[in-house]
Amino acid sequence: MRHPIEIILVAKRGNFLRNIRVPLYVIVAVLVGFTLVTITSLTLFIFNAQNSITISGAERENEQLLKTLDSLNSLLQNSQNNFDNHIVQDNRDRTYWQLACIHPDIWSMGIGGKQYKPASEYISHETQNMLVQIYETLDVLKGQSYLKKNSMNEIQGKIESNLRLWAHIPSTNPVPNSKLCSGFGYRVDPIKKTVRMHWGVDLSTPRGTPIHAPADGVVSRTEWSKGGYGWVIDVDHGYGFETRYAHCHTMLVKPGDIVKRGQIIGTVGSTGRSIAPHLHYEVHVSGIKVNPYYYINSATIIVD
């Protein structure tokens, strides 16, 4: 390192000859510097090439992302438009079941939610706007779905309540295909031959014909009536409805028994003040005796 290196420069023209002594460390320093410059240049070239490739790939990915977001946004918009049909049907259902409709302003606002705040330093302005629109649509759909679910539960509860009510409303003929021989209202008493109020309907049918419960209920009375009804069965159906079956031949239930619509509770007879086998059938609503004919399926009764 201490011994200099001699460099002889010779020119063919002009008879130029020069001898230059250069220290060895200078040559080493020049070589090292040249090597460092070369490596740095290559590194920067490779980095710039890779960065250019990365940017190009990111641009392609961003374009694909925008297309995907645009497709998703269109799908969400169609879903929101289709949801309007569900809102219309929901209002129809609520009206049919006598429930108040949900106000359109409530449907349009949903239930609200957190506002989306994108990281602007990572994505483009166009992508940000698209994401904000998508999140807003999703938030509205989420709120509308929540309201729809609650509305459906309310409608379902109303239906179940009505079904329970309907199950307890007398609506079938206790002796199907029987003949209506005497209606509700004033008539000439067949025994006393005087005009008296007839508080039920008489359904003529052979002795021993099964008597079916016209609705769900609980048997409240099974006894002999001193008023001329003979063997009597009373059923309390709840909701203010009661039914009475008089002149029975046999009674197949007892007080406290739970009966279902269509269940046989006794048989037709002619006990008490009766001139022929028939069922005297009464319907009471909140303690008031009403015409049972309106609580009997007319297709299962024969009218003279």
C-alpha cells in the first residue's frame, strides 16, 4: 500500500512520454468508488423498475376494484328497489290483520347506523365515494330488514291470536246434515200451543246421532234441567261464547272437560219437553242468546 504504482503514458504522435506515480490507496479508492456507484445505479434501476411494475399492477387492481364495487352497488340498488315491493305487501298484510301500517318515512330511514369514514390516504377519491354509497345503501337495507322482521313477528302474533279466537268461535253444525225443524224467535209452542220465545234452533235427527262440539271450549254443565230441556250440556268457549245442547240422550263429557272442535260430547235424544228426537241448540254471546243459525255452516243443514 505504501509503494506507489508507476503509470507510463506514451503517445505515438508528438513523441509524448510521461511517467506518473500514483499511490496504491488512490487506485483502490477509485475502484471502490466506481464499484459503489455501479452498485447504487443498478439498485436504483431495479427499484424503479419494480416500483413501476407495482404501480402498474396497483392501477389494474384499482380498476378491477372499481368495476367490482360498481357491480356491487348496482346489485344493492336493485335489492333496495325490490324491497319496496316487500314494503307494499307488508302494508297490505298489516291492513288485512287490522294493524297500523308503518309510516313511509320510517321505512326510508331504517334504523340508522355508523357513518363510514374511509382512509383517504390509501384509496382514490372515486373509490371512497363508491364505498360511502355502498355503506349507506347497506345501512338502509339493514334498517328496513330489521323493521320487516319486527313487522312479520307482529303480524304472526296477530294471526296466532286470531286463530285462537277462531278456534273458540262456534262455527260448525253440532249435528251435520240435520234438518232445521224450528228456528230462533217467537213460535207456537208445540206442547202448550201458546206463542213463546224460542231461544235456539231445533235440529231434527235420529236418536243416538253424535253431537259434535262446534268449537274449542270447556264443559261447564252436564245435568238434568227442570225447565223442560231434559239432559243438558253447556260448553264455555271463552271470549264470551257459550253453547247449550238440550234433550240429549246420552252425555259423554263432564264439567271441567276440555273439548276440541268436532269432538263428540253426547248423542241426540228426546228427553224433557220434547215430542220427537232432536237437538235444541243455543248460542250465547256475552250472556245474550243469539240466533244460532248464523253460527252454523249452511252447507251442513237442511232447511224446509
